[in-house]
Amino acid sequence: MENDIYAQARYIPISAQKVRLVADLVRGKGAVEALATLKFTPNRAAGPIAKVLKSAVANGEENFGVSRDDLYVYRIFADEAPTRKWRRFGARGRFKPWLRRSSHITVILRERDQ
């Protein structure tokens, strides 16, 4: 794990299931290509994923001195974060729970072998 460059965003208010759909689009791509793909992806999860990816690229450039053209998305995943439980009152005095799910997004970059 000596070459891993990572960034993390926590408590993003989008369900992990929806974030994974967008994460699958960029897994394995080059960092610059992945950012271009996310820019034109209409899903709401594309914004937070792009933000984490930019952060990981900046970490690689600043802390490890790696060019952004040499980086690729080694791993990207979304884990479930705490779920906020809201109440909604239904007919006949019943109770309808609303589950507002959130997620943690992690991006791990590696340098391409020349």
C-alpha cells in the first residue's frame, strides 16, 4: 500500500446504492478521464464523487509529486453511513418511517507503471 493515494468524503446525503452506480463508471479509468466522465454524468452522485476524486488527485500531486496524467482510479467504493429516521404520519393513525440514507465515499488512486 505504499503507492496508494486516497481521499474520503463522509456523511454524503445520498444512498450508497445510488453512489455505487456512478462509481462503477469511473473504476479503472485514468484520473483525468474519470473527471471528464463525471462532468457529463447527470446523476446527483457525480458531484460528490468528482469532488473526492479531485481531492485525491491533489493529494497525489502535493504529497507524492505524481503527475495527474499518471494516476488512475485503483479502487472506488461507497459504504453506508448512518441512516436518519424521520416520521411521517399515515392514514388511520399509522406511522410511516422515512429512511434518509447517507454514504461514505472513498477513492484510492495509484500511479500507472510505465
